[in-house]
Amino acid sequence: MREYLLTIALAATLCYLITPFIKKLAMKAGAFIHLRSRDTHTVVTPRWGGIGMWISMSVTFLVVNHLPLVSKSFGREATGIFLAGTFIMILGALDDMYDLDSITKFAGQAVAGGILLLHGVQILWLPINGIYILPPSIGQLITILFVMVVINAVNFVDGLDGLATGIVAICAMAFFGFSYLLAVVNGLNRAGAPSLITAVIIGICIGFLPHNYHPARIFMGDSGAMFLGLLLSAAAITLTGQIDVNAITNQSSSTTLLPLLLPFTVLAIPLIDLGMAIVRRVRAGRSPFAADKEHLHHKLLSMGNSHRRTSAILYSWTAMFAFPTVVAAFAPLWVAALVGALILIFSIALIRKSLVKSNV
């Protein structure tokens, strides 16, 4: 655990120190957002935060590759995730400058998913009527679709200062907690791609958040949103690969299948926001990817919440879905329910406090 904590601290420190230089570079290169009607910021703000995240990840990999335990995490899967992350970051950086069309971005996301497949990062089975081992072609298709969905879910939720950064950090914490505990409980090697990748995600998000929290001095842009979405999706796929399929098949307890729900519960808020946006826009006869001001964070802002309180509420909702699932995988269900209830009470208190202020 100490080596993973060091990995988190190193990634956070690097990202915090590198981001101001990326901010200056983005402004000089013209990678910034002009003010638009749907935006919540009021000044021209640079993008390219994803470049700083990628540099931080790369340097962190170079350093921790020499640690006794974490170095064992590097292998074919980690190499594939690094290469796919590099590709998607470059695509996002180009989009931050030139506003690429949706088809180009979708094609690039599919290519990134293909890079993962070439390095063995693939969904192999699903919990359908027990355990259903997927045919290779079907597994490859589902893997690419899953990667694209997660990338766009993170991109959609990136509409408020610090929102996506905090949500992704919470998601990564849940993934890391489950991955590490799974190895401890089952006596497996604690060094693995899921733990390494999620530790790095936590670190770069912590390091980037001080620059990105309201009022944001730099945005992660598509270079950051697609990069983090790619890393999260890859961590989720490699994470399911750690689960013993035979153990799940031989046990009838419903709690055995809880780990399989983790990718969906952890990513619940981005996925819900993505689904609601698509349905809303299609019903209105618009493109599913036409921007609007009706996301979850817009609705909370319209209730009188401040930028920071809105982010805190959505952070708590993310934790409410993610952490109880992790707890339920290793502790009695009542403990998981208690954790979820406490987080729910906290989020309700935040909302009620804002409503009282708005009515004064």
C-alpha cells in the first residue's frame, strides 16, 4: 500500500506543478474556450489540462517502475493503456484547438479501444444467466462500445469547474479500493494494472483540481476528459479480469455478483447524465450531441446552488453509488446500506441548506 500511496502523491505533485506551464502554453497556442451561452464561466480560459495529466502519468510511470511491488504492475495491459491514453490525449488536444467533428472523435475513440484490444484489455464474460463467456468478436465489440460510452460520459459531465475532475477521482478511489481489497482477500498479487492505473488517476485528479476548481484557471478540455474516460474504462475492464469466474459460478449468493456491478455504480452519475441528455435531445428533434444547459449540474445551479456546492452535491451522489458497492463486496450488506445512507443524508443536507439560503 505504501508504494501505491507514493504513486498517488507523486502523480498529484507532478500534475500540480506542471499544470501552470501547460496553462501558459495553451494560451499561446490558442487552445482556449471563447465565451458561449451555455458556459458557466465568464472569462476566456485555457484548455489542454489533459496534456499536463498525460505528462504527469508518464513521469510517474518512469519513476514507480523502479519500485519493488508496483513495478510488477507493468506488463502488456499497462503498455496498452499507456499507448491508448497517449493516442486519445493527442486527439483531444487537437479537438481543444480545432473543434473536431463528432464522427472524427468517435472514430478516434474506437481506434483507442482497438489499441487496448491489441494489448489484451478486453471484456471476456458477462453475468448473463450465470456466467456467459463471450465469443472473441462479441467481446471485442462490447469492449470498444464500453470504452466509447465511458469516454463520452466523462466528457458530458465536464461542464462545471472541478466537477469532472472530482467525480473521476471518486470513481478511481472506488476502483482502487475494490482492486486492492480483492487482491488482499483472495491472496492474489497486489501489483496489477487496475491498481496502478487507478492510483495514477487519483493522483493526477488531486493535483489538477486546485487549478480547475471554481473559479477555474484552466480546463481539462477534451484532452483531459477523453484521457480520463479512457483510463477509467480500461481500469474497469482489467478489474473484471481479476474476478475468479469459477468462484462466482459455484456460489449462489447474490453478493457474489456485486463486484460486476462496480463499473456501472461507480460511473452512475456520468452515465445517468449521458443517458438523460441523449433522450432529452432526441425527443426535441436535435442531435444527441448538441450542447444544451439542461445537464444535472445546470439543474442544481438553477435551484440556487453555488458552483462549489453543486460540485459537492454531485461528488456526494457519485460516492453514494460507488462506495457502498465496494463495501458490499467485502462486508455485510447492512454496512454498505449504512454507508450509502450516511452519504445520502449529507447530500440532502447540502441541498436543503442551499434552498434555505435561496429563500431568504
